[in-house]
Amino acid sequence: MSEQAPISFSINAQYIKDLSFEGPAHPSDVISPNPPKIDVQVSAETRPLENNVFEVTLKTRATATVENKHAFLIELAYAGIISVPPGLDDESLKYLLLVEVARQLFPFSRNIIANATRDGGFPPLLLQPIDFTALYRQQMQGQGNTPTAGNA
């Protein structure tokens, strides 16, 4: 999709589909002068619900290790129910759902992850902004069915 006028959409609902936090190490067990290694993976998925209504799910998985000790693992599936205008071509619809809607859901997902890691006894994991347009372009170049971010 080239640069065009924005397409309007409505977010009808947002919710946590799945949230898992595992902290096998007590936070004091992984204290180190070296920063933790954080691996973050993000993907966006869509599924149609009815005419012009879709569910978009932003999936995030983050692991932290400190000097080869597993500190924590967090997985979040955060979704939104989206109404789109009728008559969008496939390319515009994919771009809208996988880029624009994912961009709108991300701050809420980021906040949930920060709170969950903090509530797990670790410093809050503050995810950096994600370029969903670049992920979409990767997908369109045949690198999979769902945009995915690597390390953050």
C-alpha cells in the first residue's frame, strides 16, 4: 500500500486473550553487574469475525537471561475487535489491520508487559516502539504469513 489518506476504523473492544509470566529465578538470584539479555518477539495476526469486523491479535514473547540464568519469560496475546469500512481491497485491508491497528494496540500491550514484569519482582520491561510498516513489508516479501519482530 502506498502512502494514501488514512482509512478510518473503529476499535470496538480490546482485551487480554492470554497472559503468562514465569519467573523461575528469584529476582535477587539474577543480580549482576552485567545487563540482562532480553529477547523480544512480536507478531500480529488477524481473523475475520463477520462482515467488515476483524479480530487483530498482537502477540508478544519476551525472555530475560542474566549470565546464562533464566530470569523470566512473559507471553501476551492482546487483541482488539475492529470494524473497517466496506469495500477495501485486500492489500489496503491487510495494511490497515497489520500496521495501523497493531500500532494502536501496541501501547496497551507494552503497558501490560511492563506491569507484569514489575509485579513479578523485576524492573519493568519497557518495550521499544516497533516499526509495524517494516514488519509488514517483510511479510509482503514472502517471509511468512505474520509480521514478526526480532530482538528488541
